[in-house]
Amino acid sequence: MPLIFRPTFFSASTLAMVLFMATAHADGPPQAVLSPNWGLGLGVSTETSPYRGVDTETKALPVLTYENKYVRLFGPSLDLKLPFTAPMSFALRARYSDQGYKASDAAELIDMNERKGGLWLGARADWQLPWAQLGAEWLGDAEDRSGGQQIKLDASRRFQLGGVSLKPHLALIWQDSSYVDYYYGVRAGEARDGRASYVGTSTVNTELGLLVNVPLAQGHSVFMNLSHTVLGSAIKDSPLVERSGVSAVRAAYVYRF
């Protein structure tokens, strides 16, 4: 389980984004942020890969967040806030992802063409209800590497246990056929013994997670996020995939000022 330091917050891990969902989707009616605020810290992430032969990897990376009245930065995502009326909020979203693989990542991927991540653009909407927060997100591949689209529907609720905040969430993530075929398909020229050609179709993944926020002192916090994603059948059926689900444990210390 190698430890890798990433010198930029644009990491394959979505550590900062997931850990700071509380920044992006605060409980209670949305409120305008009048003065800029920054957050700096350091995080560690351990994630399993869906691909055959690719080991679980532990990564250390810096964390950067920023928010003012008009924009919100958290990890690899940047939001441009749109006018809203509580309890609804809206934003245009840009997200960088380096999802994918190289043939050198595992023996099982030898002779596969590289699959690359890139910039995704779309929109996000949140609806704060008395019993939960509901959200919807659409993203499309802005660099047209996969030509794919994703739609995410999620629900979360915050519970307070003394000074500790617990926020479980459930999400359904639809990925279209172009997305699944690009990242999990096998072209005819890539097929080998034990790796048949495969054309991906659209699918739905199910994600369960728990965000824990432990304040230490004024401006200082420790976050932990536990998540497990059950992969859709079109991904599990790929000859490149050996798991029915992937798990992640992410933790970070952050100072906000």
C-alpha cells in the first residue's frame, strides 16, 4: 500500500471535495457568504480501485478551500453561485478529475490504451428540507475524452453529538454509455486471452457515506469521511473490473481563517 504525496489539490482522490461537502452543502437554509474565507490543511486518503490488479493506494495531499459571495472552491471543484431563494440554492460547477488508468498500472491492463480524466462542467442544485438536504448534479465531459455525462442525486442529514457532527449520505450516480464504455470498455484491438472485447452501457452506482467533523479549537477541525460505492452492473460486467464495489477512507486536518 504505497504512500504518495500529491503536490496539488487536483488529485485522483476526491478527498477535499468529499470532506468539505459541509462547506458546499451546509445544513440549514442557504445563506450568502459576505466575507471571503479560506481553509488550509493536509489530508490522507485510502481507496480501492475497481480495476483488476490495481492495488489499494494511500495518498497524502494538501487541502485548499475558499468561499465568498460569488464562488466556492473545494478540492477539485469550483462553483459559480447563482441567485437563489431559500431553501433552494444553485451553482454552475467545474470539476477536474484524473480518473482512468495507464497500461503500466497493472499486468491485467497491458496493451490497453490509456484512459484519461479531465475537466467536467455542469450544474448543481440543493434543496434544504426540515428532515434532510437533497441535491442534484449534472456534469458533462468538457474535453470530450469520453463524451460522457453523469447525473447524481443525493440526500444527507446532519446529526450533532455534543461537539461532534455526523452527516450520513446516500447517493445514486447515473453514468451514460459513453462514460462507462470509455473507462470500462475493451476495444476489439485491446482484447486478449482472458480479456474479451466489451462495450459498456449506461448504469447506476449507489454510494453510502458518513462524514464526521470534530472541532478542535477556534478555526481548527479534523474531518473523516467513510464511503462505499456499489458499482452498477454494466461496470461489474467489464472484464477490467474485479470488484462489485469500492471503498474509501479519507481524513484531514484543516484550519479555516
